[in-house]
Amino acid sequence: MIPRYKPKPQSPKFKRHRPTEPNISILDAMDDPRLFRHHFRDVRTWSAWRVFLAALFGLPLDADQLGVFQECTGRDGPDPNGYREADLVIGRRGGKSFVLALIAVFLATIRTWTQYLAPGERATIMVIAADRKQARTILRYCKGLLSETPMLKPLIGGERAEAIDLKNRVTIEVHTASFRSTRGYTMIAALCDEAAFWRSDESANPDVEILNALRPGLASIPDGLLLVASSPYARKGALWTAYRKHYGTESPVLVWQAATRTMNPSIAQAIIDEAYEADPASAAAEYGAQFRGDVETYVNLEVVQACISLGVFERPPSTKFNYRAFTDPSGGSSDSFTLGIAHDELDAVVLDCLREVRPPFSPESVVAEFSQTLKSYGISRVIGDRYAGEWPREQFRKHGISYELSARTKSDLYRDALPLLNSRRVQLLDDAKLTRQLIGLERRTARGGRDSIDHAPGAHDDVANAAAGALLAAYGASKARIRMFAMHSGTVPPNGRLPPTVELDPATCRPIEPAAARIRWVKVDASIQRAKAP
């Protein structure tokens, strides 16, 4: 007889009411030829997933299964009553999308939820991904499990492009990663796919905001299930927070971490070995399910907020200042076309204007609009990157604006702007998108040790790029005017224009008094110095 794992009594702190149990468990449904058996041809390749499902739904484990559980969770044993929330940190091609679909169909068809619904109300199983294209992958799995199972096919009441309506008042529906679109539902389960890669222009932390919006919708139904499944990425965000807080500890939230071949042994080891040889850091995350240590946050939210002029969304032109501008062009189909304008003062570099035109748009029309904005600030020269070769220079030239290529790459712009942010030497506009894009930037270390700074996969940085370029253009102009000569005065006028014979300290941008002592450094031969020593 195979020894069975006997879990310890559950702590009263985590004890919860469970609804009426279904007639069969999810593992029974996987083994039943009338249900899902024909979808699992080689049962051995699904053994690790069976352990996860048994732990999730509070089913007993044998000794071998307990070993797998301990290896993937860092815990001594599972909660005998299962879990209402679980985070899966799984390598790519591990099978997580199909298992999420299996759980969705099982909950939608085997269990009964009508006793928790008001008249006319439908229960929802929500599938959430970075975009609808990714979410529809799980929806297609759900359609296949339902339509190819004769016992379940009669339950299908209607199919839409982004939803399946069942006759038992349950709907399986896909959603994009937005905390706004996930509110107002009564949910049986929320299945979040690739949450480590969610990006949004609505929030600086979209994964955290979305999960916070989902939990109230799951609270009204006992055993409402929240599953977050993803390949790991950087050490930030909701998945990393859950892993750090709940992995290897007794907790009501189950965190399951496993490499690709642990969950799907059918993946060839040679493919994984080749990936590790090409890029070890990337492969460790993609296939080894390890959070990347070579990707770090560019700047903290608190640093950016300290530089924001609250309530100032744009500063009007003034004849007292000399303005500089930077633009990030776009062809009008995918990325935004952005413009930043800034000027320097004695104690700070000030961002005055940010313009963004989101696609789709006519690039020629945007150039004409931006040229008028530049002229209103007295600017006849704009700096930009090498996008599209000669095209930006030709278009701006038509409107009397000279377009100069930036000597810095985008990564160099962010690198050089960071000291100004950390020292609060810049004054930013109160622009939510600028804030989100700045704190969403990531610093990556290549195999050769060189750092690069760019937006995260699937994100954008058009506004941040224009702002950083404009700030550095203005800061560079101020450094070029450090030495100025005319008649001497002991004070600096309010208009910021230095009196002659006053020299600025490059480190502080403050006047150096003419009578200040100067130190002259002389190179001394070390052998002569030793000879003169007593």
C-alpha cells in the first residue's frame, strides 16, 4: 500500500468555509475518459501538475508527491483545505496556460454556483493577460475542452469572440490587464497569465492595481480562486512580492516555483542547454524560473515625486530664459511622437513643456504642430535621435527648424539624467505618464558587464525619452556658459545672468569669489622626493 501524507490540522487563523464539494475531484476528472482523459495522453509528463492541483484543491498526497510539493514550494506540507490564492512561477513552455484553462472549465462545469447569484446575475471566470491576443490562447483551450468533451458540450449556451456563455449561468471571459475593466464582476475565479509582463499607461504598478481590484469580486463566493501564473522577470512587481513574502512559509497563499522541465519533461534538454549557452541570465528566467538579478529598477518613485512641481502641467514661455528642445520622432503606427522643452536656472534644470501625439497620426502634421510650439518658446533648433535617417531633418527644415542628431544614445540620456534626478537638480512637470515611464525604466547588465537602460518588454518610454533629452540639452547649455567675463559684482542678479569676471563652480553652479585661493597642482618626480627625504 502506498503511504499517504497526512497533513497537520489547519491553523484556525487560516481556516475557512468551503462550499459543497463537487461529485468528483479535478484529478478524477483528468482520469475520467468521459471528461478530460483523452487530453492527457502521457500522464507521466503531467505528474508535477497533478501534485500542484492536488495541493490547490486540498487533495491527499502520497510520499513521492509530497517530495515534489516540498521541492516546488519550500514548505513542509500543504494546507488540507487547499488554497484560495496561488502564484505560479513557472518556466516557459511549462504548460501553465493549459492548466489554467483546465481549472476554468472544471470550476465552470463541475461545481454549482447558482446559490451565490442574485436573480439574473451570472458568475464570471475571468482570464486576464497583457493583451487580448494572449488571453485568447487560454480561451481557445477552454473552447477545446468544452466542445471536444461530449458530456460538457451541451452546456455551451453561446460563444463570442472574447467569451463563452454556459447554460448554468457561468461565463468564461477574457480581459486585458486593466484595473478599470476588471471591476463590477461576481467572479468564481480570476486566472492571470504572464503577470510579470503586464504593462499599462493607466498605472505605474498595473499588476498590483489589477490584483487589488480583483479580490473584492472574488470575496462574495466561497472558494473564489485567484491564480497568478507567469514566467519570472525582474525582482519587482506583484509576483516578486508574493514570492518573497509567501514562498517557503506557512501562508494562505501558495507560491509554486518550478523550472520548465520539472513541469513539462517533454521539452528537449538540448533546447534549454542552447539557451543557457547563448544568454545564461535570460535562460535562467525563461526556463529555470529564477527572477533576474541583472535587471534592476532605474529610479525609485520617491525620487521622481520629489522632483515634480505639483499642479504645474506646463510652463509658459518667458523672454528671461534660453530654451532647449528634444524630440523623439515616430512614423505614426506604433509609438508616440514626443517633444520636450526645458531651460536652466542657477539651482535647477526646469522642464517647461511636454507634447505627445499617440498613434495613429500623420507625421507631417505633427512636425508642423511641434514646430509652432518650438517657435513659441523662441527655439530654432531641436535635437533628436537617428530615427528614419534624413526624414525628420527634412520635415523640420520645411518649418524653419534645424534638426540636430543627438550625440547620446537613449541609454546614455537616461544614465546622464539619473544624477540630476537623485540630487533634485531638475523640476519636472506634474505629468502622470512621465512618472510612470521613468519608474518603469530598467537597468540591464549585459554579459560583458556593460549596463543599458531601456523600457521593460511591452512598455513605452517616448515621453521619458523626450523629457530626459530636453533636460540634458538645457543642462549642457548651462555648463557651456560657466565662464563669463564683464564687470565684477558681488551678487547674482535675479534674472540669473552672471556679472562679468564671475566664475561658476561646475559642481554647484554657484559663483566663485575672485579672491578665492587657487591651488596649482605640480607633478613631482618621486625619485627626487625620496632623495630629499631626511
